Amino acid sequence: MNRSRTWMRLIILGVIFVGISVALYNAFIKDTAAVQANELAPDFILKTLEDNQEFQLSKQQGKGIVLNFWGTWCAPCREEMPALEKMSQEFKDKGVEVIGVNIGESDVTVESFRDTYHITFPILMDRKREITQLYEIGPIPTTYFIDPDGVVKKIVIGGPMAEKTIKENIAQILPQQ
Amino acid sequence: MNNVKCECGHVSPVGTVLCEACGNPLLEEIKQKDSPLDMRYEGAARRSQTYNKTIIDKVWNFFSSVKIAVYMIVIVLVASIVGTVFPQEMYIPVPKPASIFYEETYGFIGKIYYLLGFHNLFSSWWYVLLLLMIGISLVVCSLDRMIPLYKALKKQKVKHSVNFLTRQRLKAEISVPAEWGVKLDQLQGFLKKRHYEVRREGDSLLAEKGRFSRWGPYINHIGLIIFLIGALMRLVPGYYLDQYVWVKDGETKKVPETPYYVKSEGFTIDFYEKGDLPEDVGLDNLQGVIKQYQTKAVLYENVNEGLPGSEPKLQEVARHEIIVNHPLKYKDLQLFQSGQRPQAIAALNMTLVNEKTGDKLGKFKIDLYNPQTEYKINDTTTIKMLEYYPDFEFTKDKKPTTKSPNPDNPAFVLNVFSPQTPQGEKAWLFLGSYLPAPGTENIYGYEFSMPDLTNITGLMVRKDKSLPVIYFGCFISMLGLVMGFYWQHRRIWIQTQGPIVYVAGHTNKNWFGLKYEVLDVFKKASIPVSLVEHGKDGKKVD
């Protein structure tokens, strides 16, 4: 009798604790962010500003990708542009490409911005903000460092990033020579 | 430990205070006294009061304590209050990380606030943990009390010990009246008329009604637990969605986090007019009193949902005129009317003029949301748009920039190519004015006509699969409350012991009602009775 009571209570408490652990795990430990470090970057397709060509992320495998979400209205985005441009030049031949994703602005706005800041790396136009939503972009700029296998190695939220920061993170996504 | 055997022969589990069968006190120190008995949980053995040796016992006892539950509830309430002192993280008014914002805005207190997790209180681990512990406490408290209570009530016999009967809060002792057998039958009949369920054993009876009201609190707890489960379901991906989408007239936009697109076929604001109200309301000037916001909305599903960013293939699935409180509903998705930006400028209607001659060369329209790069005025004249700042301002180093992507203060740089200006002629164009490049005298100027206006509707996007569960929990909880509040569990014992008839009554509330019923049935049977009533504290009540 006593023994069966102890078991009963053990079972009741056990069930409750398992339930609680699952709930807490779901709520706190399991990261529900759409994009996470050391996981594949979600694939997408977008058109470039330059020539309206389609750019598909998964087709870039073999290259390291620095994916930078930005808008012309965002001051830290503007401030980190020269550094990004410089790094894009420096690592272009080493298999790392900088890709800008403009969030929902018009061609004219982005073109004049590109010319003002002398940007040469490709700019993707996320006109419907679909990819911005897909990546659950909060504050901008947000930059993803994606390795040649398409795996996100580092996420930098906010800015401006210093040249040094960009360089250090690019080091993680350099293709093996 | 051994089970306890009562004088009546019944064996009750260890920890029992009052014998399950006859109600006789089992503990010597209670047996000796003559104060009214503590009838809580029928004196049944509660696990939490009986065992406290093992860790499991201790955990069980912790959660079965109502006192601890009350403390936890108070902590949650106080924390919830504190959580409203400063804005929660998601409502921070400036785009700054929480780690900086709170300290900068509110100083040291703000820093503490942030460090203790109050900035994200309602999903902070300790807050959720406390809620869950209250949930466990609900379950354990209920089990710890309800099961013994149920067993005790089920096992009670008609005949009770005298020690039990004389120590009830409501009692009487009368000498056996004449024709007692007949009178007792009459009493039984009157009690039955009052909807008592009467059990009879020789010249003793136990009348009982409303036992189900004792389960009210536990049913209420079950409802609360269902409610809690419903609230927790929101954490499961796909069960809950809270988003927002702004849609211009005629525009089709993706509904965030869903495969749907929504099109606004027109947003309108209706105002009250004179005829709408009875004349004596005293409101002569109804100008600007809004009657209704309405969005004609069409919902599409993207049947080509594959690679994000690829061209969607839309298929209409629902169509509704959304007004406040009447959302568009499709499956689990609901779109509510929630915001408005009426009469927003959508496009500028311009005319290019030759300032020297006053000739109007031609009209063109600049779409503020998607301006063209080139506007052809006539065969020889084109305007190129060089720059566009939707929300114009200067940066600190005096460079033109935009404050936001919304066309609230649009500014352009235009370049006119014509036979007179083969190299182009640049000018700044603002809302309602234009400015030639410094130091030059321009040939061309611009005339502004009435701009195109559009209405932008704000739709709240909601999906909540937990809602039926939550409503069901509320219903069950309400059911339990009604059971517990509006009915009482009343018992009347009438027992003959030699020359004396013992009468005793017990109810879990409304003693007045019980007293009235006892007196009434005895009066109807013409048996004089004088009831003695004790208060909870054992003192006599007059």
C-alpha cells in the first residue's frame, strides 16, 4: 500500500516535471530564430540592382558570402559601407563575396546611394521585404557570414562594423585553397 | 506505519483524523476534548500531512501547500506590476539594444531592471517557471485534498459515533418522542421533499444533498489547468501569430510568416452625417466624427510557394470587407482593421515649364513608392531622376539622406535633357518647391498639380489556435465556480441511542440555510427541538 502510493506520487510528479521541462525547453533553450549560427542559411532568390539578374544563395556554394542587410535611411549602415566595400575588394579574389540586400527601397534611391558611396559589390533588391522577413531581420544593419558550404558562421546584428571585425569574421568563411 | 482501526471496526488509512465510517475521532487528544470537530476534508488522511520522510514526500508537500501557492501567486502579481513600470523590450521607442537603452534612459534602476530580466518579463525564465510552479501546485493541492475527501465521503456509514454527533457545530439532543418510528418515517419524507438523499438504517438516518458542490473547487482547478495549457500552446511554433501589415489601396502584400498575400481594394473612412443621428442629440457639428473604417480586402494563397523571393502564384481564397471587430477570417488566420493613414501622398503630378517663356512642355507623374529613372516629356525632352530621398534630411556632415523608407518628405534630384540643355540641367525638387543647382540660372522650372492620394490601411494579423482551449478552460473553470458557490453540501444525522435521539447537521457553507431546514422538518413532524449552534471557534452562537 505504502509502496504503491510512493510510486503513484513519483509518477504524478514525474509527468509534471517532464511536461515542464518540455515547455521550458521550447520557450528558452530551443532557439527559434529563423537563422542560426552553424546552420544552413535559408535559401532565397532575389534580383540584383545592376542588371536585374537573379541571384540564388544556394548557387553560390564554394564561395564565402558576406550577406549584409541594409537601408539608405539607416545611419550605421551608411557608416559601415566604406569598410564593406574595401573588404569586398580585398577578398574578391580569395573567394569571398560581399552581397548587400537592400530592404524595400526604390531603384533610384539605391542607385544614387551606390554611386555616392562608390559601392561595387552586388546589391540585391528585396522589394517586398520577403527575405528580410524570412531572415527575421530586426535592427539593421545585420550581417551574415556564410561559409562555402552555405553554413552561417557568424551573425552580426547592429553596426557599424569595423574593418577589423569584418576581416576576422571573413577569416572563418574563407574557402580552403 | 500501520493503518488505524476504529472502535466501530472500520480500518482507516494512517493519518486519518476522523474514522471514515463513523466519524469517531481516532487520535486520543481529540477524542478526549468536547469542542466541535474540525470537519475539513472530513478528517481524511492527506498525504502531505502524513508523510514527510523522502524527497518525493517533501516535494509533494511543498506543492500541496496552499500557503506556498499564495506566496507564488503574490510574487507573480508583484512582478507583473513591476514589469509595467518601464516599457517591455518590444516596446522600446528608440532603435537601441536593451542592454544600453534601460541604463541610459532610467539610470541605475533601469540597469537593475534589465539585469533582473524585467525588460522581457512575460517570457523570462523565472516568470514562466513561477507560472508553471503555480500550475503544479494547482494539480498537487487538488489531488492531495480531493482524493481523500472523495474516499471519505464514499465510505461514510449511516450510523456515526456519539462523539462525532455531539461535536458538530449544529446539534440537538432530544428524548425519544412518542411513536418515534412513525415520526422518523415522516421526517424522512419531509427531508426527501427537500431533495435530500436519505439513507436509513433501523432508527438512524443520514440525509445528504449537494455533495457535488464539494467538487466545485477541483473542477475550477481543472479549468485553470486547461487554461494554462492553452496559454503554453502559444509557445509551440505555428500555434500563435501576432503580426502587422500596412497595405496601400490596390496593393498586394505578403502577410508576414504565412503563405498568404493580402490585397486592399480600397480603404475608406465614413463620417457621420446629419441624418445619421436623432436630432436632439445636441451635436450640430458632426464634422470629423468617424462612423466606420473599412478595408475591402482580398486574401490570396501563394500556390507556388517554393523558394523565397521567387515570383508568387496567387490564388484568391477569401474576400471580406473588414471593419472594426469584423475581421477577415480564413482557416486560423484573422486580419483585423487596426490602423490607418488616409490621404497619404502616393504620386506627384508635375508639369515641366520653361521659366523664360512660360511654355508648358508636358506633364509627368512621379510615383513616390516606385519612381521611374526616366520621364519622357516630349520627343526632344527627357527628365532623368538622379536621386530620390523619400524622407529627406541632412546627415551631420551636411549630406542629403533619408530618415526612413516612407515618403513622408520626398526630395528628388532631377536632370532635364533637352535641345537647350544637352548637358542636362539639374534641380532639387521638394514637396511644393524646387531649387536650381547653386550659382546657376535654370531654364526649366516645375509646376505642381494636385498630387495623387492613396489610403493606407493597417491590418493586424492574428492566428491563435490556443483560443478554443483557453475558452474551454474558462468555461470549465466557471462551471466549477458556480458549482461551489451556488450549492452547498448539507448533511443531517438523526440517530437513536437508547432513550436519546441525537440530531446533528453539517454544511460547508450557509449554516443559516441548514438550520432553517432542520427546524422546518422537525416542525412539520411536530417534534419540538432546540438546536445548539457553535461557531467555527467552538463558541456558542445565539
